[in-house]
Amino acid sequence: MTGFKALTPRPEEQREQMWLEELGFTPEQIARLRELRDMYPYIEYMDSRKQWNRLRFVKWLYSRGEIPR
């Protein structure tokens, strides 16, 4: 879901940014989260429960530092 991005973030994106910063995320981490969200916009597009479970497992591995960025 790539395309034109507005120069000024939407109000909901600004609130989201502030909330994530309050939780301790860096601007780089927030940008990466947005990239990932754009790659998987809707759960309905997942091919199967097996694929969804694999993605959850990969996320878990990444969170533990087992998978480099």
C-alpha cells in the first residue's frame, strides 16, 4: 500500500505518534511500525491461519532479537 504521503500527518496519526513516543518508542521504531502496518493493512488478506501463526512466531522471534532487522 505504497503511494503518495501527505506532508502533514493526519490528526489521528499525530495522536498515534505521541502515544507511541510516550510508551518509549523512538521515531525510527515508529516509522518501522508504520511500514509494517502498510504491508499488512487488513487481516482478511492473510491466506490462512497457518500463515498468520507463522507471522506471529516471526514477530516473537524478532522481539527477542533472534532475527536481525
